[in-house]
Amino acid sequence: MKNIFKGSLRGFICEDCLESISDVEILLYHPYRKETVAANANLKETFRFVSKEEVKQREQLLITRKKTDENGNFEIELDERFVVGDYDIDFVCGTVPFKFPKPKRDEIIQFHLTSISMQSELEKQEKDQTYRWRYTIAHKWWCYIRGHFFDAWTICGHLMNCETNTPIANAEVIAMDADLLTDDTLGTATTDSHGHFRIDYSSADFKKTFLSPWFNIETDPSFLSFKSGPDVYFKAELGGTKLVKETKANARKNVGYCLCVTLCSEVKVTDPGVSFPSAWAGIGSQFTASYGLGPNAFDAEGFAGSGKHVLHSIIRLTGQAALKSIAGNPIEYRFRVSDVTALNNTPPVDKDNFTKIVGKLDNNLFVPSTVSKLSRKIPILYLDDIFVDSAQSDFDSDGWFDVNHAIERTLIANGLTLADLDLYNVIEEDTLISINTAELTNAPNVPDLFSAGQPIPAANDILIEKFAIRFEIREVIDKAANSFGIIEGDGKTLNSIVMNNNPIYRKLAIKELEESTLCSPIKGTINAKYTLYHPYLASGSLHLNNNSYTINRYISDGVIDSVLLKRIKDNSPLNAPPNNNLTRCTYTLKLASSTRKHNGDVDDSDGSPALEQLFFYDENQP
């Protein structure tokens, strides 16, 4: 009977990232040192580098050698003389997995693994035909070998959902190196069904500069104390949806040869039938739909965030809603609006006051928006990603929105059927419903009757407008029989949200020009006249510059520099001492302003660009 010693060699990159060590030679020796025989061998302590001198000294002790296959396995046929006794096992490394082409080394290196009792190993194999001796090189050693000797750097990681900790499959993960001049792409990978990904790269990938290939060095901000490892941050996306959006500010500094990471995304990526908690969480990407002291919450009066913003235009009510309940029944949700409000730190406004329903045909509150995306589990380059947009037909007569209907409608529109939904993951696009706030606010604008510097009467002040919003969600057990299940308690209410859709009222003029013509040069003391008003005015400024920008300054006075909502003045001097240095030239006076209006994603651009007034100044004119 043949005596076959079967073994396997692997190496840890991370605790959960293990690779087979292929295409290396396993060497079987007679014991080199008696004190390292198998009976006393500690696998953690026996692994060591073998010097050239030791290799030469042990030449006569070598019994045989065998290469590992692609799975790191090897088999050594033994002569009867070697089936009893203790033996040393080394391996000779001239390459390492995983990158292709594999990194090579002209001068091979040798490592001692451990010592074994051959008789004991063969007895185990005789009892169990599937048994083989296995050796796994520890993380600190294997990463050092790969990086130090072969310039092979590796990132192993997982991409998970932050809330549920479920893996996200088929996502593209991009590893970047934060650099002083330009950020380098280290590599990309696609996550498997467990959310696992691996990226292999070399130092050449992060030592690039704009002068490469003539000059390569890691352009580290700490150049004088240069460190060799890259500063790594990540981006990830699935079907065009950004799952991870790190920047160089999130970079892991000076990482080693092996980097082990777990990335998490707040974007829900689920199978169609999976249920998860549903909730209205925010307004746009900037504000949470709740009262609190945080920088993104609403205060008691209904102002949003630390900037005390008011909502305007089209706002996205964001959060998440499952397609099915735990029982497998469809989910519906709706939003209602009330003109009756209360402080946000008091009990919810009575639900009978919410008479305006988003999605009902008797109002124009509803605005179509992308509510989810279908991403094909196995891409085929055709309909791999399908966006699901809400439509009026997805609402019933009471304003309940059926996202399942929206998905089915979208599948049919793309030539598919509801049965094809199982081929896709559902990616939550964050938006539950979008609302046009202009259909709620009705405060009249300031009439265009007042000139620059002219007061605006109190009768034309724009009044504050507040609204309450309520979110409701239900399980549809039998809609025809009016049978529903309540989900997440009795709904969620934000008692007070300040809204405004009025433009800034602003006027600008040069007093001395009004007394002549726009074509006439002016001299002497020059005065600006301005009117700037909005109930939620954030800023106002006057800026003066000449054509060559030798004069380039902001004009300071007690009104424009104030926090007043009405900043009105008819004699703001532009060249009063000590700034009486206007010379013969063309000048531009600009009135810039901004409000605290916000749609939940971006500030309102009302007040930009600035109003401009040109004039020609000539101190020498008669």
C-alpha cells in the first residue's frame, strides 16, 4: 500500500479572509534541531524565516519536495523508511496569490512551518479518507511575506447595511488613496453574496504623481515624515446608487500590507419579499423629521436645523417602507397635512385636523419622484437597473400610496411581469413622497411698488406660515373588505414646520445717478440706496469695485450689517473718509443677499446673483 501524506497550506489576510497558497514548494526534512520535534511543537512559535546559511546546512536532511496546487493542496508519496518519525516541513516561496500576473521574485525565500509526527498523520488519514494535514500561516506573517518580499498589498472587507447588518451583494467597491495632489484609485471589486470583497494592488498604485512614470513617490501631506502606506478611503455603488461616499477626510492613515474593513451603507438593499421596519425619518438629506437639539432636527417653533431654515419649493419626505409586512401582506402609506399646528415638543396635533392628503386628486401637493430602484441580481446588460417613480395612479382615493403597484406598473412598462421581480434586489431610494409646498403657502408677495431706499409698510409684511405633517402606514390584509393592520403604532407627526415661498424684495440704486442720467459721470460723495426685505433674511451686503479691482471692498453701515429683516437705507456713502479714494474709472456696486429658505437638500438660491449698479466716477469733471 502506498503511503501518501496529504496536506494543505493557507494564509490569513484577515480573520475572515483566508487564501490558499498555491504554486509554492513544500519541503520535507529530517529534523534540523532535536528540540523542535513534533511533540513539543507550538505552531504559533515554530514559524520562522530560514536563512541561506541554514538552507545550505540542511541540504543533506532534505527528503523530498512537492508543489501546491491552485487550492494550496499537496500530496507526498513516502518510502517505507519515512512513515515513522518526526519531520520538519518548510515551504519555498517564489510567488504569492492573488493578483494576476502573479508577483514574482528572482530569489526565492524559504520559511520553516513546523515539525510533525508522520506516523500520527498517516494514522489519521487511514481512519478518515477526507482528512489532510492543514497549516494556516498567521496574519502577521503572511501579510508581511506578501508585502515585504513581493510588494503585494491587499484589502479584504465586507459591505453591510448599517441598521440590519445584512450583506449587500453585487455592489462595486472602489478603494482610493488620499494624496496631496491627486487621489489614486487602488482598485475595484464586486461584493459576493456575503457582501465580501477583495482588492489587490501594489505600491506602484499609490506612489503615482502627476510626473509619473518619471517621478514616483507617495505624495503624502506629511512629506518630510513620509510614511510608506497609503491613506485609504472607499466608495461603493449598486446600479448607480451611491452606497458608500467616503472622502479623504475618512481615510485610514498609512495602512499596512493587509487592510481589513467593514463598510456599512444606510441604503436599504433587500430581496422583494424581505420585511424591515418602516418609518418617516427626514426631510431631504439635511433634516430629521423630529424635534430635538441636534444640528439637523426641528426646533419647537418649526424651524429646521441649526440654521433655523424654513422649507420651500418641492421637499422630499424621506425614510423607508417595506414592500411587505412580516405576514407577507402588502404595505401602504400616506402623508396628511394640517393647518392647525402646535409646538414640536408637545403632544401630536389631533389627527382629525389633517384634512389635506398628499396624492388626492383635489389638490396638487403630490410631485412624482423616484421611490426605489430595481437592481438585477445577476446583470445581463439589459434592464439591469430600473428606476421606480411614483405616479398619481399609485394612490387610492384616500391618498394611500401603494409602492407595490408602482413597482408592478414599472415592470410592465419595461416589458416585464411581476414574476420577474424575484430577479431583482430592491434598493430604497430614500424618498417616500415629494410635496410641492407652494400649494400650501399663500402669503402674498411684497408688491413691486417701492423704490430703492423707500420703506415698506407693515401692511405689506409677509406673515409666518406653519403646517403639521403626519405619516401613516398600514398592512393591507383585505382591501376589498376594508381589513387593514396598523404598523408602527398610530403614525408619526411633526407638529410644526415653517414654510415660505416668497421671493426677496430688493432694490438698488445710486442716489447721484438718479439726479442725472446713467450716461453722466458723477463726482463727490456717492451714496447707495437699497431696499432688502424677507421675513427669513439670512444676509445682506454691499460690495464696491472698480474695473481694475484696485478698489475692492465691502461697504459697511449700520443697516446692511445688521440682522434686521428689513435693511433699507437711502444714503449709504460709498466713499466717505477714510475711503474717499475713488478715482476716474468705471465702478460696480453689488447688493448680495440670501434667505433661510431650504428644500431639505440645498439652500434656496434666491438672492443670487447679486443686483448690480454700474456708474462712472470722475473726480475732475467740472
